[in-house]
Amino acid sequence: MEWLYVLAVVVLAAAALLYLRSRGNAPGPTAGSNRPDGDYVRGREDARMAGMSQENRDWEAASRQRSADRQGPGGPG
């Protein structure tokens, strides 16, 4: 009976491995489109901003400004 547990674990591990390998071969979000990757990233950012309230956008802008003020005129580094 103990060997059934071992067999079940092996089968589950094999299934998980096959699933992960098939996900690795899946086409990316820009597959089949003529848009460069930068446009995809910009589209994600635009969608994120569209989902934010005005208050959240104002808070993010203020937070970015505080961060830039702390880093000084030379930027990070």
C-alpha cells in the first residue's frame, strides 16, 4: 500500500513538470502582434493607471516627487 503513495507522488510530480514545461513554451503576450515590447509595457502601465482613482494617481505622483527629492539632482547612485 505504501508504494501507491510513492507512485501517486511521482505521477503528480510528472504532471506538474509537464504543465510547467508547456507553460514555458506558450507564446508571450506580444506574439502575433507587430507591437514592440515597449508598447506592451506601456499598455500595461496605461491600463494600471486607468484603474486608479484620481486620489490614488495624486498620491503616486506625490510619492514619486518625494522620492526624487530625496535622491537629489544627480539621481540614484
